[in-house]
Amino acid sequence: MNADLVLLNGKIVTVDSQESVQEALAVKFGRILAVGDSDDIKPSIGPDTEVIDLAGRTLIPGLIDSHCHMMMVGANRLLTEDLSEEAGIGSIKDIQDALRLRAERTPKGDWVTGFQEDDSKLAEKRHPTRWELDAASKDHPVIISTVGGHFSMANSKAFEMAGVTKDTPDPVGGKFDRDPETGEKTGGLHEQAIQMIMTGAPVGPTREQSYEGAKQILKECAALGLTMVYDTVHQPQIRAVLDLKNNGELPIRMRMDAAIDLFPELHKLGIYRGLGDDWARLCGLKFFFDGAISARTAAVTEPYLDKPDFYGVMATTREIATETIMNAYMEGYRISAHANGDQAIAMFLDIMEEAQAKYPREDPRNRDIHCSVINPDLAGRIKNLGILPTIFGPYVYYHGDKLIPAFGEKRLEWMFAARTFLDLDVMISAHSDHPCAPYPPLMALHGLVNRTSKAGRPIGQSQKISVMEALKLYTINAAYHSFDEDRLGSLEPGKLADMVILDADLLSIPTEEIIDIPVDMTLIDGEVVYTK
Ligand SMILES: [Zn+2]
């Protein structure tokens, strides 16, 4: 049979079970027809076959980000102010200026919002206060969220509109920052306190913003070698994914975890994992246990080194978590839970042990999203329960320098514990959690392999893994997390032809240079979706 596409003379890293490296690959009807030596594959070249000469370049399976919020970020870019370092924000004054400009084109009384603020990237090395946000506008409610998404700051107008005063107590599962002397609220909002202030705020972007924003960011993903992302979705994002797919404009494949508050509606309709097709499919429900690593609010059992007596923040209670998860699990839903710190992970495992005992299920593939701070006991329980952790890929590199003072070097040896999990044969994958970190997948591989920060400092070196292992986390293991291992994640006959051409040899380049490897071309179903 003549192939539609043939790639010759390459170094094809198949990521098959033998970790074999081949020279050539043929594609027919969007699937891989054969892999082998160039001489074996050449006979499948016919008059209509497109031929790509790899000329020694490396071909790898399409890369998969196992947890992120691309759909939300895409829309947010159009809806709200980007306050990240990448957007040119380097000080509190920069934040004030950006918000002031947005306020000037926003009707008085309407919300002015910003996202991606990161205190560690500001000259002042702290978040702005409520009064500093008042300087941007006194006539608009202003709220900005941090890079971790679990901590926000609001101005006085926002507090006033929400009816929150000095005397308002902290909500369950949340906390207001206060001046230690006067008790006055200083603007900082943790977890449920964010919801209290945001009552009345517009819930989200328009359908057009969701569509256009998603299309743009997913195209950027393809240019970085991502052929699939596993996103967390609410109604607007599900809608945008389907709008894009139905118009034939979805740039890459999507897998989705729906927010668990959608469980009653989904269950009423009989919708659970499996709805969709190879381009977009629902996989599970997402539940939230605790704070963020990048904001240093993950719920841990030993206090943060730079904040005495601070153990992070839980975003739920044991009772609420048990009831919510048990209801969904009983009905056959797969649970993906955000559990970052060892305190939160232990609670998640307690609940899943009970859930599995009450409602045993074969091959449940429940996931711990992040699973950042562990210990030998938790690792053993994860192994026994068959939980799939998906860990942060780019964090060591991108956030590493601020993690050292917060967690200390000893605990960093037990964070993002790729080596520990692989040695236990636990099927881990990795992710960017974008917007919590940048999403170039090669930055993630770089972080997982080198375990050094941007400034070059070692971060938990005992958890280093090999390049091939890191590649598996972003390919075949990620495919397993979305029940796609029979059709994605490696370059083997019969699988969908998702592949990336790299302009350097990933397996032999000095590992410090992985982050800089250029992506030459990205293909999905054997079709070029990006070319340099
Ligand atoms: Zn997330």
C-alpha cells in the first residue's frame, strides 16, 4: 500500500516498549503504517506520497501536557490584564499603570481584573496592598490573581461592594490577610475569601472571546511541539472546544477534566468519561484540595521555612471532600484531584482508600494533580491504590529559586518526586499547569532531567530522571492518563500520526541545552499543523 506521507533518514525516537530508535516512518489515513529502516519504508512511496527528508533530525511523538488551563488563559488574555513578567510587569508601579489604563477604558463601577501577578518577579518582592490597588482606581472594583491562582488581592471598592468590612470573619476554607496591629484587611485573599469578594463580578468571557482566545493559545501550543493538552474545563471552555472542533478549527487535541461542581448536571445526562472523539474527549472530574506551590500555599505537615507556623491553605474540609468525591465515585466517575502538599495528599488518599473499598473498580486511573510534596509512606499508598500522579514539569526550572527559602533543601528532595515514583513503577505524567508556569514542553523536560533552577541552583537532585524517562512523562505516560495509550503517545504502527521534528538530537545533546532545542515541525494525524 502506498503511504500518504513518508519521513526518511531521521533519528526516530519511537518511545515504544523497547525504547527503539528508527530511521523512517510511513503514514496512511492519519495513522502510522510502518516504522523501520529507510530501505524498508521506501517501497511504500508512491506517486502521490509526500516525502519529508529528516536529514538526520530527531522525530519524537507529539508532546502532551497532562494538566493545564489553556482554554481559560486564552480567553483571559482578551478579557483581563496580563500581569506576568513576560507581559513586561516588573514592579508594583507597573501593575498600577496597567490597571489604570484598563480602568480608563472600563465604565465606572465595572470590574477591572488582572491575572498572573507574581511577587517573586516584582522589584519589591511582595504583593501590592489594597491601598496600592486603590491608586489604580477608586471608582472600579479591582481584583488581581496571582500566578498560582489560589491567592488574589482586591482594592477598597471591591471590599465595599462585597460588603466585607474589618469585622467580617474569614470564610470556611479561606482567609483574609490582616494588618497584625490594627486587624484591618490589607487586600490579600486566600481561597474561598476570593469568592466572597468576587460576588457580583462578571463570571467570564464572552463566547467569542473564549473561541478566539483558545484558538490563538492552542496554535502557540502546536508551535512548541504540543499535539494534545489535558485541560480543566467549565461550561464556557467545553463550549469553546466543541465550537472549534465543529468548525474544524481546533488546532490540537484536547482532553478534559470537568470541574466537579458540574457533576449533578453531567450525571443527570448520563455523561461521563469517554464522551467525545480522538480530537476532544471528556475524561474525568476535577476536585480541589489545597493551595499552590508557586504561591507557597500548598497544605503541608511541616511549616514553611520563611513563614513560621504557616502550613498552607486547605480549600475544602474533610467532610465536604468526602461527600463530593464519594457521590461522584459511586456513579463511576474518574477523579482528578488537585492535591499539592503532603497534608492534602494524605486526605485525598484517605478518601480514595475508602471510595475504592466501598465501590471497587478495575483500572480506576484516579489522578493526583501535582502531588508535589510527598514522603515514603504517601508514595507507598499511591502505589497500592493505583493513583496516577501528574507532577509539575517546568517548576524546578521556572519557580525553583523561590522554592528553596520556602521549603528548604531537604524537602525539595521529596518534591515533584519523579525518580521515587518511577522506581516504584507508578505511572506518572507531567504538566505545566499553565498559567501557573510557562508551557513550553521542552522547558518541562529540561526541569525534570536537570533539576536545576533558572539561576542554576540544584533543586532536589535525587529526583533527577533520564531524558527518555522525561520524554515518556510527556508522551506515552500522559496518553495513559487519558486512556489513550492504545492510540497515542508513541510512534508505532496503528497509532495516530502525531509527531514533532526537532532540530537537535534530544537524546544526545548536553542536557543543559534541552530547553533551547528548536521545534521544526508539528504534525497531527500526519498533517502539518506547524512549521517553522
Ligand atoms: Zn491546575
